[in-house]
Amino acid sequence: MLIVTGASGLLGSQILLNAARKGDMSLRGIYRNPKSLEIVKTSYIAQGAKDKFESIEWVQADLIDAFETEEAIKGATYIIHCAAFVSLNTSDADSMLTVNPEISENVWSAAIKNKIIHGVHVSSISTFSYNPNEDYTNEKSETKPASLSPYGKSKWASELIAWKYQAEGLSLSTVSPSVIIGCPAWENGTSLIPKKIKKGLSFYPSGETGWVDAQDVADFILQIMPQRISGEKYILNGHNGSFKEVFKDIALEMNCKPAKWEIPYFLLKTVSLIEAAYSRFTLYKQRLSADTIRASKVKRKYDAGKSLATGFTYRPWRKTIITLAEQAKSISIYTK
């Protein structure tokens, strides 16, 4: 049996869908919020796979609870750990630094007790420190925790826990996807990009980063999982591109006007300061932190050479954008 944590998120649900289409093993998806399963159904419908939802066993569990985690993964042969607390709100920083490593501890502790065959830990490119002297970030690039965002620190701490259990005998590998682009059914994360563009997006950040199709991440994980090669780490990246270029590509495919203006740095700083002051006296949560501003400016490229060396092939960027636009249109019609 393959068990996927974070099963109601963009990546976790995509992994389960791709595995269901292969049909070679029983599947269980672990989720926390029942409402999120409706979003998964919408995503599957947009991908022409409504029937696959019922082929998956959906189990609700709080992975912060060690006992619930152990119960949820009983019978697992393989585990793919995608679950994580993700937030750009500065007030959530301490929670991420506590919750994400704790979840990782519970999942991989339970996995080694259950004697699973192999596990895949989904990390992030946010765990790599920025080095202006590097043309491309790769698996050997440095991690300096002090330089990471709160989310990056939490994911790095989570990854170290996974490696601890690998050192204790658990067969495990990790993947670090770049910015994941997938079915835009969710109301957060990258699902918001086509929604914002459709409503009329005038500004774009000045930075550049890596982008990867959720289907490619899912396919790569499902490819390496049965090989049971332990101790390996892979950056998954299908395309390096600026926010300007990516937003333009999506906008043109959706028959929308591309964003015209780069967001001025001083404007970002001003808004951030206003948000910070406002959040001190109200229940408002600050979204535009110093880390967010810095990430929007940095220009980074990611080397996917190690993943390509396994024989894996990423979808052409053009195909990813076409699929994204088609799914956005389907969801728009379905949810009216």
C-alpha cells in the first residue's frame, strides 16, 4: 500500500491521482480538513479523472498527534510525506518552526516502526541558501539556516529528521521541488496565480526562480519510489524563468492581458511596514514580510541535472501552461 500525507493539497492529491491511473497498488491519502476533499474532487474533475477519487482510501488524521499518525499509516509499504504547514504570514513563523519538524518526526518514526519498504520525503528549494556566486543551485549547494525564511528553516529541520531515520536504517530519499505549478483548484499558493491573472494582474515581481509541473513531481516520485535507492536527494525543476515571463506566458494562454509593471521595491517596503504596524493592533496577519520581499527580488536558477540523469524527462513548459489554462477554464465552468 502507498500512503501519501498532505493528500488534500496540490502535490499530494496529484501523486495519488497519478498512482491511481497506474493502478498497480492500493492507495491511502491522509488529510486533516474534510472541506479540502471537495477541492480535490474539483481538481480531479478538471483533470478528467472524477472516478479515481473513489478508488483512494481517504483517512483523516492530525499528524501532530503521534498516536493518530501511527494508526493512519498502519499497513503501509511505501510512504510519501508531503504534509506541511505553509504560510507567508509573519505571525505563523513560530508555528511552522514547531509543527513541520514535529510532523516529520511522527511520520518517519511511525514508518520505521511499521518497517516500510521505502519512503520519500518532500522537501523544498527553500532549504537552499542564496549564493550570488552560483550560476545554478544544485543538490550540493549550501544550507545556512540563519539565511533561510521561517518556512525554509522549518522544511530544513523536517528534512534533517528524515535523514536521521534514514541513518537509523529507514530506506528513504528526498526531493526538493521548485515552485510547483498544478491544477488551480485551491484558494492559496500557486493556484492563485491564474485566478489573479484572470481578474487583471498589473504588477509582477522582479525576481526569477524555478518552476515545475505538479504532474512531473508526482511522476518522478512514483518512478524512484519502487527503486528503493536510499540516501539520495533530488532537485526537481522543469523550467527557470522570471515572474514577468511566467505571468506573461499564463496570461497569453488564458487570453488575458499580461502584467505591465514591475513592482517597485520601495512600494513593497512601504506596504510591509504598514502591514506590520496594522497587525500589532488588530487581528490582521502580515503577509508581506522581509523574507517575501527578498524572495520576490532574487534571481535564482536551479539545476535539475541529477533528476534528468535517472532517465526522467520533464514536460515542455509550453505544455504545462496549456494544461494549466485548460484546467482553469474547466474549474471556472464547474464552480459557477
